[in-house]
Amino acid sequence: MRKVIEENERMKRKYVFHLEEADGLDAKSTDKVLAAILKFELSTVFKPFKRFHIDQAAKFKTHLSHAKNQRGQPLSHSTVDATLTLVRKFFHWLAGQVGYKKVLTYSDARYFNNNRKSARIAHTANEKVSPSPEAAFHAFQAMPSVTEYEKRDKALFAFFMLTGARVGAVASLRLKHIDLFNGKVFQNPREVNTKAAKYIDTVFMPVDPAYLECFNAWVGYLRKDKFFGDTDALFPKAQMGLAETGGFQKIGLSREPFATTTPLNKIIRNAFAMVQLPQYTPHAFRTTLIKMANDRCTTVEEFKAWGMNIGHENMAVTMGSYLPIPKQRKEDLIKNMKLA
């Protein structure tokens, strides 16, 4: 059973208030902070923060090195590094608070620094796993589209390829955010769950026409056959009702969006699994599209526009996060360069 130390809880609440009001963090970000601090408390068996000793920081690093994630695997280097950073920042803040200045120093927080080797590994960009355009299209073509649920799922797949939108944003989209005439999607952060509350104006990507045909048919089905309006969900969840034999069953499409992104992830994973391909997530489509840009764009301006279209503010994000160059590829590129 979790042990509650009232003074610890009070300081954590105070810190969250500081992060939200002074630093402008949202609840999702502060939840990560609290989760990291809780991991530290677990490693100390919930000792009061006022009884902190630098040995606790060393033991916490050991604790993280042996910890497992929800899949039973060791924590990644990036997860360990991020956790240590969040706890270090908390103790740095704590050292300046009334009642803690005599027992904590700012230098104490430095003992939560990750070792240089692990930190370097954590910040090394890995090649993101993603389906090739051909593999994605193969999975898309194999998806059935007989029932309205199947039509929705196939249109969802098409939409990810057309926009590269993040799954959280897609789950919250309404029909009013779609402009089929101009081939655009408006991700207004006041109404759509975009990352960092960014406004993203996305034009449909130049991918296989079959994707756009499928998506257009889906929007037409919602508006003409189901009489959906602007405020209804673009990808609605199923409406549950009481079956004649008792129990609940799907009785049609609701007008509301999914409450979480889990069902959307499952739809895409299943689509790839059905054709014996790795179970890629919706986020993998973003990497697929960026790799397509790398092959098709002929100017820097075109490449920048492609990245902006999926919500990247600058090319550094597009290049650094989505197009890391493996060591062997780097060597091949350099060796094959010719003198001017």
C-alpha cells in the first residue's frame, strides 16, 4: 500500500502549482513530473524529502536501472534520463523553499544527473520504424469496407496517410474541421487536441488517390446517409444498446468521438497485422510521410513545406527526429560524393 507523507504531498502540490502558473505547463506535463517523483519516493520507501541524503539519489539510479516497464522490459535510456531530469529539477526547486534551505542545497540536486554515457545514448536519435508507402498501401487495400464500422476504420487509415496527423488530434476531430473542396484539415487547438496547443493547417498529402477517394466517400456517408452535422465526430465511436437476447451490443455509430486514442491505435495495428506486417502505430505514418518527402522533394523549400504541413515548426525537428542517418548510410553517402 502506498504510504502518504503529508509534508511530501504538500510540497508536490506546491511544485505543481509553480509549474502550471509560473512555467505554463499543462496537466499532462505535470502528471509526468508527479509520476517521476513517485518513482523516487518508492525507491526510498517514502522517506520525507527533508531527510534527503545524496545516497538516495545514487540508490534511485540503481532502482531505475533494474525497473521494468508495463511490458516487463527494462526502462529505456531515454525514459531513465527523462525521469532523473524531472526529479533533479524538483529537488533544485525544493532547495529554495522555506523549511528546506537548511537541509538541502542546490548542488544536492546535481546528484540526480545521469552518467554521461547513458545520457549520450538517451539523446542519440534512433531510426524510427515505419511502413514503406508500398506496405502501407498493401495493408490499406486489404481492409474490408462492408459494414459502417469497417468503412470508418478504412477511412481512418486513409486519413493518417493523407495528413500525418497525431492520433490525439484525430480522435478529437469533428466534421467542421474538414474542407473537402480545398482538401484541407483545420486543427484548431481550441477544439482539437493538438500537441502543445499548436494551430495546424494541413493540406492533404500527395499520396495514392485511393486514400482520398476512400476518405471522401466516408465523409459523404456521414453527411448524406447518417445525417451528421458539423459538430459530430469525424471518426465516431460505436453506439451501444441492449440486445434482444440481453446484454449490450453495437447498434450503430454514435455522434461522439472516442474518449481515448487506444481504439484508434488498435484499428491501425490490426490493419497491418491482418497482412502479416509489423503492427505499426498511427504515429509511424508521420515517419513514412517524411521519408517520402526525402525521396520526392527537390528543393529545401519543398521539404520545409512538407514538414510544416504535419505540424513541424522548423526543419530541425523534421530532419533530427524523423530522418536520422545510420552510421553505415553516412559512410556510404560520404564515399559516393564526387568532387565538384
